[in-house]
Amino acid sequence: MRQRRAPEYCANCGAAIPPNSRSCPECGADERTGWAEQDIYDGLDLPEDDETQERDNRSRQNRQTNRWFWLYVAIVLFLLLTLGAFGLR
């Protein structure tokens, strides 16, 4: 029986498999347990790379906007507390 060549990535856990390896270094899957032709992620309809990158960019912009908002809130509160402290004396 001729041994099939190991895939680049393990279909069971997704780890990279070194060339000429007999089993997955992460989960131990091998030809005997079944080098699957399909990944466990096939059919999940995961977003493409461009979609993922666009979502990450929007998330980064939202975080930056939130930082500025909270900075302004902190400055206003500081000024109000300072003015209130001077007004009580």
C-alpha cells in the first residue's frame, strides 16, 4: 500500500504539517486515522480576506473614535470638578 502524501494543513485541527511528516504535530491525525480531503472549516461560509480586513479597519476606527470621545469626557469632567472646587471656597 502506497502512503499518501501529507496535506499542507491538518484537516482536523488546521495546524501546518511539515513536508514528509507522518502525522500532524498538533493533534496526531495521520493517514491511518484519515488525512481528510476536506477541512473542518469547509462549508462554514467564512468571510473572505478582503471582508475580514475591511471589518478590522472599521473596528480600529471605532476604537480610535471611542478614545477621543472618552478623552473629551475626561477633560470636561476635570474642568467641571475644578471649577466646582473653586466655586465652593
